[in-house]
Amino acid sequence: MQKMLYQWQLSPSDPFRVEEQIIPPDFYNPHYDMHSAVHFGILRRGAMGNMSCQYDLFLTGSWEVHGNIRSAGGAEMLLITVLPEAVLNCVIGDRQDMEKLLYMPSFHTPERFRIQELQLLLQDFCSFYDGMKSGDAGYRQKLWLQIVGLLCDTARLMRKIPAVTEQKKFQVLQKVFAAMAALNKLPFTLADASEACCLSESYFSHLFREYTGMSFAKYELAFRLNGAAAELSSTHASIKQVASEWGFYDVSHFSKSYKKHFGIAPSLYRGK
């Protein structure tokens, strides 16, 4: 198993990715994902999901469930993916504004980001990105500094987000996300999760549903299925081996759960 799977292969020495994405017309991705890395997406053309204006912004917080995206007419966007700890290590002084931005998914909607000053900043960033050449000296370092600056400016403009309660929830639940990402024990049960947080199972269940919008059992199953899907697409391991590594009792149980979640059997997914 790849221990960096839910980090998008990011690390303190390689803390970001930038991708230019072209979304075709009639696009639909029904799948969901979750990982430690934070997505920061800038719409450049068209419409996707609930983003419909040029320089609309979406942000998925660390470990937020995201996906199930549609685009009728197609779209073009710039997707920035960052390791949140690396961003926070670059912040001088009080980090509260940045923590709210990176760990408060329930408050992040395109409408909230439609501030003229922010949209001008996003436009400037896109122009800067377009003007850079990957072969330039110091390309990665210059781009990283621009990304951190953009996130700092966004966090400053979002100061009015009333997210103190959500921040406290994340600080408690972060222990569970870290324990799951270590991939040392799968499946990861409700008892394991509540013990990691030093909470009763009933209170943990209530807190987890409040923060993520779903039960822990549903989230944990989606976590393992997404991990298995990534391994199927990137290794030559057998379906039986992948099923066992990701905590499924047998191939039949794995295949049934996989098809229900993704709408396709794991054998067909690998053959796509």
C-alpha cells in the first residue's frame, strides 16, 4: 500500500501540485474522494458544479469529502493542491486565519469567494502562472511563494468566517484522520476511531457526523474503496491482494462494495 496515497504524493520537500484541467462537455464524475491535501480550484472558463463565473473559486478542506461533479458545457480550471502543514509553516505570526481557510470546509462556497478584490488576485495569479516557463531558474520555488501568498491573501479576506467551533471539531478529529492515513489497521472501526480521540463512541459519532455530514462507517468505507481504486490503477497487484490490503474479507465482498460505490466492478475499472 502507498502510505502517501491520501497526500497526493505530497511531502514537506514537494508540497504542491498545479494542474491545468480541461473538462469536456457532458462531464460527470459521480465518485467521492478525501485526503489530507487541500484543493484550491480556480475556474477560468465555462461552468462546473456550482461554479459559473470566471475566477470562481472552490476549496476542499483537509479530509473533506468531495466529488460528484457535473459540467454540461465543459470548463477549464487551474487546480492547485497543497499540503496544509507546509502552507502553515510558511505563515509568519498568527496562523488562525489560515487554519480556518484550510480546515473549515463547510463554509467554502463559490458565492462566499465572489469578492472583487479576491477575484482580481485570482486573475493576477493565473496571469503569473501563464507567464512562467517550467524551465525557468527557480520555477518551483517562485510558484510556491506565489501560491502561499495567494492563500494568505484569501485567508485575510475570509476573516469574517465564523469558524471557531468548526476549528475545535477538526482539532479533535484530526487524530482519527492521521490514524487512518497511517494505514496500519484496516478496517478502522468506530471503536478504534473513538479511542484515538479519547471520546465515547456515541459522542464521537455525533461529532464526526456534524463535521463531515456523514456517518463514520460510510466515510471509512469510502476511504478504503478510494484507496483500493488508486492502487488498482497504479499497480499490478491482484484484485484479491488489493481487497485484502484494504481490509475486505474476500474478493466477493470487495467487488460488491466497489461496484455499489463506483458503479463498476474492480476488474472492469482496471481494464478501462
